[in-house]
Amino acid sequence: MIKNIVFDFGDVFINLDKEATFNQLRTLGVTEFSIDMIEVAKQYEIGKISTQEFLDTFKLMFPAISVIDFKNAWNAILKDFPLHRFHFLSSLVASKKYRIFLLSNTNSLHISWIQKTWGAELYSEFKKCFEKFYLSHEIHLRKPNQDIYKFVLNENKLLPQETFFIDDTEENTTTASTLGINVWNINPTCEDVVDLFSQKEFN
């Protein structure tokens, strides 16, 4: 019996364009993405470096690109938040049938963009829907590493077999499933989180 639901954020609630950042950087003259660049992004995503350090590092790598242009490219991945998903989440919380958690790989620049774009009220109401709101840059762990799932389970005394995890990235749900967590690898091109209860994996 499912008692706990853990949601990813991007392409579960907020829509993403995962190619947009790379495409915008290419228009600014970035022709390839090195292992070093990817590693810096990962370090930022787990909060090992600050936003200023992150921006300074990329400014050294790409001195011709302004900080404003880089920030705009970095945040280009983030799109709209369909409010029917927020209404679904609110109804789910109101039912009091499940413990609700959010577990997202994200970073401070993205969260700042979301707070500004959504407005303080919507962001606050969204965040309050979750018992715990886990962001990778705040807990210094990231998916798909197994330790992030163990952290959530242990901190909240959750049983894997009673826990359901929704994420759009297959490697994330695959790792979670190895721990006995029930999973839905949602396909954002043809599936919507509001259809959660029609998923055979949930029942």
C-alpha cells in the first residue's frame, strides 16, 4: 500500500526545454561542452560552489559572454507551470491520504528564476504542499546517486515498498527502484502527473 509520494520538479510540475540552454549558449559562441564544464555544473547543483563562484568560473571559460546573457541561457531550460498540476497537487494534499515530498536536482539560479517568475505567493503555496522540499543544492546530494534516496527514506522513516517516486529521468527511477521504491518514469511528451492514479505502477 502506497503511503508516501515523492515528486521530481522539472517536467513533472514545471515544464522544461532541456535543449534550450545548450542552444542559447551555442548562439553565444559555445561550440562544445567539456567534461570540466559539466563537472562545474554538477558541483553547483549540489551546492559545493556558490552562485558567484559558478558565474565567475564560466566567465573565465567564456570571457566574451556577458553574465546577463549567460544567466538567461542558463535559465532558458525553465518553462511554464500549468496550474492544473498545482490544483491536482493541492487536492492530493487536502485528501490527507499520503505524505508528500519533493526531490529535485536543481540550483540556486533556477530556483531564484522560479520564485521571481511565479511570484512569492504561488511559490510559497506550492512549497507548503510538501512535508519536505528537498533541493539538491541545499542537501548536497543529487540523483541518480543512491545516497539521496537513502537520505530521504531514513530522514523521514519511510519504507521503500510504501513509497512512490515520480521522475522524468530513467536513470533516476532505475536507481530508486533498486532500493525497493515504486517508481513512475513519466514521459513529459505524452503523460501528465495529474494522471498518477491511472498508472498501473501506483495500484
